Amino acid sequence: MGSEDLVCARCAGLVVEGRCPTCRASREYLRQNFFQMSPQVIVALIAIVMLLAVLAARHVS
């Protein structure tokens, strides 16, 4: 289920439609926080890429 399927408890409309002030505030909050990554996720992704690079280097030599 994605954020486009969320239903507002106040007006029973879809949050992405922004019918009431609560919907509009929730929609804006989701837009602002959707693309932000935590530092832990970034470090984990870097570690995975480094591990894959080491494994590839071992496989080549």
C-alpha cells in the first residue's frame, strides 16, 4: 500500500486529494519526508557497495 492509498480520518477522502486542512498537512508532510534517508541507511548502503567491490576484486584476481 502506497501513500496514494491513505484515507483521511477527518473527511474520509484520499490524502493525496487534499480535501481538508488535515489532508493537505499530511500530504505536505509525506512529500517532505519521503525522500529523506537516515544516516544509518546511507552508511549501510556504502558498506554494501564496498563489500561488493571487495568481492568483485577477489573474483577477478
